[in-house]
Amino acid sequence: MINKLLGLSPILMAIDLGTVNSLVAVSGFGIVLNEATAAAVSGSDERDVLAVGNEAVDMCGKTPSGVKLKFPFSRGVIADYLLSEYMIREFMSKAMQKCKLRSVLFGPKVLLCVPNCITEVERHALHEAARHAGAQDVYIAEEIMAACIGANMQFREAIGSMVVDIGGGTTDAAVIALGGIAAQGSIRVGGNAIDEDISNYVRKMHNVSIGLKTAECLKIELGKAKDLKRKIKVCGLGVETSLPRYIDIEIGSIAPALENAKGKIVDMLCDVLSSTPPELASDIMKTGIMLTGGGANLYGLSEAIHKATGIEVKIAEKPLECVANGALTILEILRGKRDSMYEGEYSMLIG
Ligand SMILES: Nc1ncnc2c1ncn2[C@@H]1O[C@H](COP(=O)(O)OP(=O)(O)OP(=O)(O)O)[C@@H](O)[C@H]1O
Ligand SMILES: [Mg+2]
């Protein structure tokens, strides 16, 4: 630890760059950063970055127009390369400051987690972004592998484990055994798409246009609701009048808006299961399916998966933190900081 604080020993840093949330975990410290993946920009070409992360979100609610909130990732892919590079650099330096770490000789060794549907070109772009941001070595791992490890599932053994990560931009699923991926699937459907569905549904049912933040709140409240008849007051713009209006929405009444996304997730999982080798599929029948990511608690999702597959569904203890924690474990194994019984660790990396 002393060497680390003096900047003499390598710093191991895992970054889960999500579409909605980005988490940074540092060896010896755990998760040190949990920020919105957003930047507040201004200027005619929107190239002046005023703030990133949670600060950017706060700023945009309160500053006069001219400041825009931008999201460098959209549905799991890089929408703005320069902004993503800037953001990686900021998150790395914020994490170093939080841990009071210095890298005197070398930059940190960084493992970036990416969705498994991104292309090789996009992966390369992220790799370069982290290098330019000051990382000494950059490794890239699939977020689904990290999610499996972070959810404390078996990943090295000759036993199949199935994990599903429901994020903001994508839903990824994989069957993992012997430290590798035996079957996998990914769809560009996640929390953001569900928020849009809820917003459209409320518009259709109540003639009121609500923002995506309000739609997200309704989605989360529905997941927590003990009484589905409870009413929630939300504000939106009347479709005909374009004037602000309050409406009371019975929380259970928005459940149909989730059906489309849930159906697509269930279909993808059934495809993954049908391409799983039979021996591993029979393991999953016994061990169950683990849900991670912010959408793990989506109303009715576990039940829908169980109904379609007949397999027990579990929700990870801290679903939003699994990828970052698992990514740090991968990095620690690779750098020899953790014992490993497994020979082929590099198969956990891609690119
Ligand atoms: N209790 C909840 N019920 C349903 N959805 C939730 C809940 N809590 C958070 N979410 C949703 O989870 C999403 C964020 O999850 P997460 O941080 O795992 O995504 P991400 O890693 O940023 O995205 P991706 O992995 O797709 O790039 C948001 O859409 C958020 O609305
Ligand atoms: Mg994610």
C-alpha cells in the first residue's frame, strides 16, 4: 500500500464504462467512483466540455440554455469518440485522486469492460482512448464475463453458469464454463429503451408527454411497489395544449409498457439456451440464471424468464456493481495478485 501511495507499484484499475453509469474499481480500495456516463458541453460545435459525470447531470438541470448534456455511448457503442476518450481520462484521474494515488513512474494498468456486441473497430478505439488518457497497459474484457465473476458465480470450473446483464443500453447474456464463454447473446434493448416505451405509453394513455427521467422513476417505483394501486403524481406537457399538467398515474398501470422489452430479452435468452451444449444446459437447470445490471430488478422480469425457461432466476446482491467488481478480479488474477487455479486466464480478455 505504501509503495502504491508513493507511486512506485503498479495501480490496477478496472473501469465499467456503461451507457448510463460508469464505475471505477481500484485494487486495494474497491469501487471508488460511480458516475453518470454523461458530459455537459457548450459552444457552437459542442466541443467545450464543462463537466463530466454526476456533476454534468447536476449542471444541466440548473444552467441557462447553451449547455447540453451529451452521452458518449449509445446502446453499448461509442457515439462520440473524442468525448469517450475525455471521459475515460477524467474518470481515471478522479479515481486516482479519490484514492490519493500517484503514478510517478507509470500510469495505471487499466481493464476496460465493454458490451459483447461492440465491433473490433470500436474496441480498438476504446483501447486507444485509455492509452491516450494515460494508462500504461490496457486490457479489454467482455462485461458479461466480469458480471459473472462479480456475481460470485463459478467461472473456472467445468460447470455451466448463466448470467444476464441488463444495462441501460444493452442486455447481454452468456453461459460460462472453464473460464470461457460457451454461448452468448446480446440485444440493444436495455433500461433506456424501456424508459422510451414508458414515456410513449403514458403519452398514449394520458395525452401527456413525460420526460425520460420521469419515465425512469416510474419504472423503478414499479419495481419496488408493494401496492400496485398506489398513485404517483407526475408532471408532463399536455399533448394538445403543450402546457404543463399534473397527472396521477396508478403505478401498476404502466406494467404493459414493459412487455415489449421483456419479450425481447426472454427471446434472446431462449436463443442462448438453445445454442448451449446439453451438458452445460443441464448444469444451468440446477444452478439457475443470475441477473446483474441495473435492470435486474425490473418489474416482472425474473418471473417472465422463469415462466419461459422453467429455470430458477436469481438476482445478484449488488447488481449495479457486479461488472466493476468482477473486472477488478480479472485484472488481479492477470497481474498475479490473486491465486489462480486456471491456466488460460488470457481467454478472459478480448482484442
Ligand atoms: N430498480 C430498478 N428497476 C429497473 N431498472 C433499474 C433499476 N435501477 C436501475 N435501473 C436501470 O438500470 C439502467 C442502468 O443500469 P447499468 O448501470 O447496469 O447500465 P450501464 O452499465 O450503464 O449500461 P450498459 O451495460 O448497457 O452499457 C438504467 O436504465 C436504470 O434506469
Ligand atoms: Mg453495464
